[in-house]
Amino acid sequence: MSEIELFRACQILFGPGIGVSHEFLEYIQPSGIKSAYRRLARVTHPDAARGGDGEVSHNRFIEANWAYESLTEYVSSRERMQRLKVFRRAGQDSVRRPPKRRGRKYSAECSVRPRGNYYSGPMPLRMVLFGEYLFYSGMVPWEAFIKAIVWQRNQRPRLGDLARKWGWLSRHEIAGVLQNRRPGEQIGDALIRLNKCMKIQVSALLRTQRKLQKPFGEYFIANGYLQREHVNNVLYGKFLRHNARY
């Protein structure tokens, strides 16, 4: 299945407002897919279309099933590949395992753990973003991880707004870019493809956007998943040591 089809499946299940990207495809978990499918199936099932347009509802239900099956197969394939990589590296690198529940040290880090779907597998054998590290180390649940992605994306300035503020694009030009953007295409890539900005300009926009956005970990601190001292003094150091290996 092509990447464009996977992006389309994500938009069907999670809604057109979700920002689908390569990172999103790496984060997505079976529990999240199943939960989104159940919500969508309840409103698109033909039995729920009484008094409405049955044909439209039927088509949406078929789309929902296609998206669910496509993403489920993708995640299964991704996990098989990940297990294969871990197996191949087992003789060279020690695979990280969940910490043993031993006395006060463990309870100090995870004494009050909010409910949710926590990852319990090995840490990916590659460099990760800090948010990824928090999820893959089992510190935050999947649901909160996705909410943090949306939160960070919503509160940062949009590339189009920055380009307009700097006098590079007009409102009309930005609207044209959005209208001609391909499914799943990042806005920066669309700006380059449509010859609205050069690569160096898009790089400058992205750097400014990153500087103005709030740190990913702030979401988990503000919502009671983590303590600031633990993030700054323990977790961030472990994150840096993990990435130093790759």
C-alpha cells in the first residue's frame, strides 16, 4: 500500500483535521486504530442511517472498514519489521526492558500513573524525538501522546502565517497552496513544489516555528503525567544518552 493511501486511511479514521505525517504513522498503535474505528462505525453503520441518506452512510461505512483494515495491516507489518531488527541486533546491543518493580526507586518514578495504553516493548534502535522517548519508555500513555502532538501543533504559528508576516506570500497565494496541496503533503514541501518559496526560505520558516512552539514535555507536566524535576533531572538525560548511541 502506498504512503498516500495510508495518509488517506488516517484521515478517514481520525478525521480530516488530524495532521498526518511520517511521524504519525510511526506513532500509531492498534488500540488507537480500534478506538477510532469503533467511534466511526457507530455513526456510519447503515443501521444508524434511518431517516437519512442510506447510500451515503453505506459508502462511509465501507470507507471506514477499508481504512481500519489498511492501518491494521500496516501496523502489523511495521511491528514484524521492528521485531526482526531487534532480533538482528540482539547479539550486539542489549535490548531495553521495562524496569523491574523494586522498592522505592520504581515507585518514585511511577507511583501515580494515569490510566491509558502504555507501551511496554523495546525502545526503537534509532534516534528518537523527546516525545517518542517518553512514550516508548512507558512514561506516558498513547492517548496523551497523541493529544500532546495535537496540542503542540495547534499552539505554534502556522508556516503560511509566518510567510505572510514576513511579506513572502499573500493571503491569496497561501489559499492557493492549501488548495493544491497533495494528500498528506507537508505545507513546506507544497511551498517548494509550487515554486512559492525556496528551500532556504522554508528552512527559515521551520526554524522559527520550532523556536516559537512550546516544549513537548510541557503538555505532560501541565496535565499531571510527569513532574518537572523528573523531566529535567532524569528523563532528559536518559533521552540524550539513548540518542548518543545512534
